[in-house]
Amino acid sequence: MVCLSRRVCAWWQRDDQASKGQVLRYKLVVMNEIAQQSDTSAGGNSDGDDPSGRLAAFEARTQTPLDLLALVTLWLVVVPPWYFGHDIVVWIVRFALSAVYAADLAIRSVLARHRVHYVLSHPIALASVVLPPVRLIFSLRLVRSMFRRGHLERFLLAAFVLVLNGAAIVYLFERHAPGSNIRTLGESVWWALVTVTTVGYGDYTPVTAPGRITACLIMGTGLVTLAVITAQVASSFIAQAAVRAQRGAQPEAASPELTLAELDRRLARIEALLIAAAPSSQRTEEEPKRCGE
């Protein structure tokens, strides 16, 4: 009776484990199907937003110019308007830049099939129209793209423009700050160049919180730029060493051909000697036969 009860319990446990395994496999299959359906629907939405390809072509033509515009006018949109005084030109330029980015977003939404969905799915572009400092992301995206593509000259130019923006930002924040010694744009540019090269004379220093934050960004830009230049110089030396090694390896590569030619000549000589020695050997074999006769 005890043995029978043990068998029933063991069978019940195996049946329970088998049912749990089937349920688990069923859940995995259902989850896989749901994931495939979500991937398909996501791809369908991306293709459905741009069925004709005009949206992708428009973005390819306008992304780099808009990122470059954001990089050049970074100092104008990061600094609050009241730091410029009562200059109406600054307000006009700021509104003009917002209008440019708003027109770009409007054109892209018109080219997309689902217009409202496209606008809501691009919150950074929408925020850049309302909040101009958000365009800092576009500037950093341009610098990063130049770094990834390996365009050293363009990367250095973008980094230089970024440093000039930092100098302008520090000048606007520091020129009227109490206790600040950065009063002119020339002093700010000199301070930015000294900071980006990690020299740090200390003759000019920012005292405001925005100025010091900008100084930290300029320091980071200088470190990255120096690292990129160092890597480029090291890569150039390595490439030159590889070219010299290839040039030095060419005579060594020709030596096996000379060895094979020499071996061929030696084999030819051996073959000629064997042919020349063949009659004499035949004569020596025929002489014992004659003696036997």
C-alpha cells in the first residue's frame, strides 16, 4: 500500500512537472509571437511614415546644415536674452532661428504619412522650437558624427567653433559680474584658448556658475581634441612603419624564387650527368657477359 501510494505520488509529480513544462513552452511561444508582431508593426509604422522616401531624402539634405546652424549660433540660444541687454536684434535673430526649426519640423511632418504621430515621436525637435537651448544636442550630434566618420579636419573645425562659442558664452556671463576679470571678448577668447590647451595661466578666471560650467565643457573639449590629435599622430607613425616593413620585406620575398631557380638548375645538371653516365654503365655490364661466353 505504501509502495502504491509512492508510485501515485511520483506519477502525480511527473504529470505536474510535465504540465508546467507545457505551460511554460506555451508561454514562451506566445511571447515570441507577440515580440515578432511588435517588431513587424514597428517596421510597418516606420515604412508607413515614409512610403515614397521623400522624408528620408529631405532629412538627409537638411540635417547637417541645421546641425551646423545650431553649432554656430549656440552662444545665441544658450545665454538667456536678458544678458544681452535691450538689443532688439538679438530677439529678432532668436525668433528667426526658432522659425527655421519650426519650418523644418512642419515640412517633415507634412512629408510623413502620420503627421501628428511624427511630431509627437520627435520630442527633441519639438522642444528645440520652443526651448532654443535644446539645440545644444544638435551641435553635439554634429561633432560626434564628424568624430565617427574619421574627418579629422572637420572635427577640429567643429571643436574650434565649439570653443569660440564657449568664449562668447563666458564673455556674456562674466562681463558684468562682480569680481570678474573677464571684461572684453578678447580676454574671453584668450582665456578659452589657454583653457582648451590645458595650460591654465590663471590670469583670467570665471566667477559665475554658468561661466564655470562652460569652462568645464571647454576643458573636456580640449582633452578630447588632444586625445584625437595624439591618436592620429600615433596612427600616422604606425602606418609609416608598416609601409617601411613592407618595402623591406620585398627582397626577402624574392629569395624563394631564386632558390627554386637554383634548384632547377641543379636538377638539370644531375640529369645531364646521369645521361652522360648511362653508356659507361651499360659497357661495364656488357663486359662480364662477354667474359662468361
